[in-house]
Amino acid sequence: MASSILPAVFILVFLSGATAQLSKNFYSKSCPGVFDAVKPVLQSAISKEKRIGASLIRLFFHDCFVQGCDGSILLDDTGNFIGEKTARPNNNSVRGFSVIDRIKSRVEKVCPGVVSCADILAIAARDSTVILGGPSWRVKLGRRDSRTANITAANSDLPPGSANLTTLVRSFRSKGLSTKDMVALSGSHTLGQARCVTFRARIYNQTNIDPSFARTRQSRCPRASNSGNNNLAPLDVQTPNVFDNNYFKNLIDQKGLLNSDQVLFNGGSTDSLVRKYVRNPKAFDSDFAKAMIKMGDIALLTGSQGEIRKNCRRVN
């Protein structure tokens, strides 16, 4: 029994040690204008393409779940370095890198060599949520950027859209996140779109799906595995560009696009949370904000660890 308790204790100790060095006022003296530098770039990008806000929230998630919130996902491949962008969950999927580049460039003009790319990702995820109608929170800052990436961990640690509930719970728990955190964070699928290749099996093979919803999705996602793989469909069929609780309403109506969506309301342990977020959107907003803060604490580099990259795509 003792051996089964140790991993959870280790995670808690590890996280508490790292997060103690973060601060909501970390740049109050060294770069007080950082938030004013980030927000206009995001507002401009989202005004041109609403989907980019969802992409930036997802980018933060995909960064934090692979060796921690250290900006490793932003690193490009080089002749002697393999980053995480070509991992199965990321390849032709994660996006928003050019927006992060523009933010970094603007921040560097305001306070060069001070703000990490990892912190920029955390701020961008918060601001994107707010701009699209979601809750705000005070972002804890002080992360440092990694000098490494881990394509192996990117392939293993990011739960796929086909994941069942057990896999999802286990995956989030391994990062120190609870089942409630997992359900709340899944609510970010109130925004954005998914590719046909990620939901084809669900719309053709599963029975816990609204028939008319399945037919609509099938019209843009042919059964043949070599056709239409990159065709897009909204994760929230009602309000795909607004942060709200319609995602959870869709699940009750069996209109979850991905298997990993619908398993949250499929006769299992998370059904009650889905019902709660449908009844009480303020509870969802609050739990989402808390979960984003908690996710932002995963396996950090702080103090003299890592570096502050000058260019988010490569080490200094």
C-alpha cells in the first residue's frame, strides 16, 4: 500500500516546491508593462480569426503536459535537435506559434531579456479566454524556458481524442490534476475546431451520439480514411467562438464531437459534474480558472534554471 501512495505524495511535494517561487506580481518591477504589451497583439489576432484564441489555450495545455510549463512546445526542429511539434498529438494540429512570436517581439521591445516564453504562453491563454467571453484570473508568473524538448513525452503524455474516461483521469492525475480539474479544463472545448481524422471513428461507429448530429458531421468527414482528414468541425456546435457552458449542454444531448468529450457524460463518475456546469455556469467559470492556475504550476523551471529565450523558437 505504501508504494501506491508515494507517487501522489511526490507529485504534491514537487508541485508545491516549484509553485512557491511563482508570483502574481513577478514582473511588477522588472517589466510592469508586460500585460499591456501582450493584450493588443491577442486582440488583433483574435479579431481576424476567433479560432486562434482556442488554439492558444490548447498550446498552453500541450506545453504544460510535456515536461511542464516551460515553453518546450515552441522550439523548432534543427539539424541536431528534435522538438515536440511533430509529435502525433501536435503535428499539423497545434497552432498559434506566429502569434506567440509577435507577442514575444513586442514584449522584448518593452523589457528585453526579462519575460520568458513560458510565461507569455500562460498570459496568452488567460487573455484569450477573457477576450472570447470567459473568466479571468491572476496569472502566476516567474517560469523559465527550457533548453530541451521531449517528443517521446509528447507522444505519450497528451491524451488523444479517442481516450476513454479511465485514461483521461489517469493522465490528468499523473500531472497532479483532479478529476474535477480534468472536466473543467475539458470545457475549453467550448471553443475551437477539430479535424475529421480525430472524430471519424466516433461519428461512424459509436451509438452514444445524436443521429442527426452524426449525419451532419459525416457530410464533411467521409468514411474513407484517406479523404477529408483535415476538414474541420466545431467542438461546440452551438457557440464555437464564445466561451460559455454550451459544451456541457452538448454532452447531455450526446453531441460531443470527440470520444474524449462524450465520455464525460456517458453514465460514469463525471456525469454529475457535467450536470453541475450546465446548471451553474458560474461554477464552471470558477473551476476552469482554478484548474488553469493549477495546470500552470506543473513541473516548473524557476530561479536560475533554464533560461529566458530571446526567440521562443530556439534556445539562446
